Amino acid sequence: MEMRFDFASEDYDSYLKAIKKSGLGCSCPVIHIAGSNGKSSTANLLSAIYEASGRKVGLFLNHFVSHPREMIQINHEIIALEEYEKIEKNLSKISDKFDLSSFQRIFMIALSYFESAKLDLCVIETGLGGSLDATHIHYPKLALCLITSVSLEHTELLGTTLSQIGNEKCGIFQERVPVLFGPLDDSCKPTMVDLALSLDCPIHNVDEPHFVQLKEDGFHFDYGGKHDLRLGSFAHYDLSNACLALEAVAALENAFPVEEEAIRKGLAIKPLPGHFQRIDNILFDCAENPAAMAALMRSLAIFRAKQVDVIFASSREQNIAVELPLIDNYVHSITLTTFEGSDARVEDDYFLFAPDYLSSPSYEDAKKTLLEAEPNALLVVTGNMEFVFDCLKKELK
């Protein structure tokens, strides 16, 4: 299933009419997360922490590997297929009438499912943006808005500068609702802070982790007076996501107190599929923009692999003129390939880069060629999220 995100105002207006017509909403407290990178991982960690504290927690993610129902979870249990299809059928007339996108339809299913479950808390990840995102509806008990990061991504939709993109992400803010900012560039943060202040939003900021050590069971670190916390991830970039989750828990301590034992248990959760996920000597990571790719490359250092080869495919909108040279600084080779998707780059789309990199008609062919040349190489599959998940499914069969 190919995800369709809609940003035209008339599409969003139709969507809001569909929400009103259906009577859907979310009456439980909500943590709403936007940003360029780190949203899913931060949402996953927050959900795990509050679940470990004994609460019933809804989690909405903006992606899936095999089926869109993976986007809708309660205490990390995916909605049953039967229940998903039942709600989908019940909402089909309204969804069709207003010509909703696939993402909008799925979020309406999530709202229906969460509302019937009587949750204690819901953690919701946006799609691409903020102000016109399907997840941007009025939440009567919005507890916290979190902006993980801002980088150049989806510029044809969100804006061509960090400031413009940051302002779009801030579209999720609601009056007097606390805001938590991740590490942001000076070119966008002042405007984003001003937007929060104009709505009388209390502002929280994240700090850096301290005394970071990589051990056999993941990264260990100190943060906010807590010592030797363990993150169940081997991706260095997840340390920032963990700190955001910890800061969010601290910001909501009065309304949602959490024991340190629950915090430690939640941080140790297994990362989401396709997020620095290793199967034998193949690593899968959905780095879809230059900032995410740079973070991935820095994280690869932990493996100390003799040879690292990248299999890469992208959508046409991705900034491969920046991403490919960046990758090239860290690895032995890059093989360009494609995937099945309406916006996938095909061989002709790589013509400017063909002289500098290898090419292959498919992931399977690239994998076979690279492992025949060096059986002990670490293969890194990255680029477009849909491509990474397609390849991951092939390995999991």
C-alpha cells in the first residue's frame, strides 16, 4: 500500500469536515510529536515508558512495514486485522465521500480504535508536517507538543528553508499547551520559540546525554540526575531521542508521575523495525534526508566493519546530490538501485551519478553481487523508507 499525504488546504478542509461528520476525536490526554527526524523512535520510547508505569497507552506511528494496521497500537500490541477491517468498513462511506488520503483514512481508524479503548494516554506521531497534517485536529486534553528536529526535507511541500519547515512543524501547537524542543538550528529556533510564546505555551528544551558508553547491551548514559540509563539501541542517534523522551516525562511529571524503574524499562525497549536494525550482516535504516543520513553514517562506526557497502534507493524528491557524497565519505561502495513506487528513482534518474557509483536493477541483485565480492562485508540498506521496508520484508520471509 502506497501512502498518500495531502497538503493542499482544500484537502485538509475536506478532512476536517469528515472528522466532524464522523464524530471522531480523542478525549484522552495526548502527546503530539512532529519533526524531521526521530519522531517514531521518540514516540516508541515514550509509549514504552508510560506502558511500563502501568498505563494503557495508544501509539500512532506514521509508517508500516507490511500492513497499515502496524501504525495503530495499544501498549505495543498492533490492532487486530479483524478490528482494523471492521472500523475501516464502518468509515468507508465518509472516507470515500470526502476523497480522503490513505494516511487520513488510517488516522481516522486509529481515532475510532483509541476512543473505544478508554486509554490513559495517547502518543501520536505526525506525518510530514504539522498545520495541515491528518493528525492535527483539536485535542481537548493535549498534554504536550514535541518537536524533535528540523532539517531540509520534503521542501516542495513544507518550505525551502529551515525556518519555513520549522514553522510548518509548529502548526501542531495549541494555546497554553507545553512545548518541548529538541536540538534545533539557530536559523529556525527563534521563530519557533516566538510562535510558542505567542500562544502562551510553556517551553521546555532538551539537554545532551552525559557519560555515554557503548556496551554489549546498548548505550549507557546519564541524564537529568539519573545515572547509568540503558538504551536498547545501538544507534548513536537514538541517544537524542531518548533524551527527548526523558525530558517529556519530566515535563509531564505532575500529571503523569513515573517511577524510575518504569523509565529504565521503557528506554530498554527494542527499536522499531527498519531503525538501525541488523539481520546477520545486513543493516536496515530509513534515513530519508541528509541530516538523518549523516546521523546514520556516524552510528555505523560502532561495528568497526572491515568493509561497509551501501545499497541505496530514493524517491525523486530526495536530495541525493547531498546524500550520496556524504555516504561516500564513510563507506567502501554505494550501489544505486530502485524499488516499486510511483515516485521511485529509476536508473535514468541517476544518470548524473552513474560514473561515480555502482548500479543494480534490484536489491536482490545488488546484495548477491556485493556478498560474492566480499562475504564478510556489512551491507547497509538505506534511502527511501518504502524501499528499506520492502528489502526488510524479503529478509524476514
